[in-house]
Amino acid sequence: GRLTSTGTLELNAGLVNNSDAGRIASAMALTAVVTGLNQTNDGRLYGNSDVSLDLSNGLLTNQGGLINAPGQLLLKNLNVVNNQGGEISSANGFTLAATSLDNTDGSVISD
């Protein structure tokens, strides 16, 4: 599925399934506060500005997925992060705070 905005996007939800080529995207800033995010198989979460993702100490599964921001990327209150084969990237610096990170064949990139 797709959840997109031509302006700023604010998402507040419980567990979000954005797998199998799902898209959560904003033409401007994107802020998401969720209890879990599944981006398996090409799920994508991105904005054209800053992106903030608060997982409320939940699980982030980004296997084969993409989380990207050309601006500031803030990933906070993460518990377990599975980024196997996925990409977490920002053109600017970013913060990723998690209790564990599995980045097997994945990329965590900051330009």
C-alpha cells in the first residue's frame, strides 16, 4: 500500500506493516510515532526533508527495505533493529539509538 503526502506527513499508529513494496512518503518532512514497523521486501519510508521515526521501544524490521532522508534522519526509542539487506541513509548526519542492530548485508550510510 501507499501512504503519501504532498506536504508534511505525521503518522501516529501501533504496529505498521509497510512490507512488499509499501511506501510511506512525504514531499516535505515526515514524522512517525509507531510501536513497530515492518518494511520487509522493499518497504520504503522516506521524505524530501527531515525524517523522524520513534518506535516507542518497538521492533524495526527493515529487511530489504529503505529508510532515507536528504535532511536530518532521527531514529529513536528503537529496541531491536533488523536491517538485513536493507538501507538506512541520510544525506546529512543522523542518530540511531537501539538496543541491538543486525546489519548483515545491509547499509547504514550518512553523507
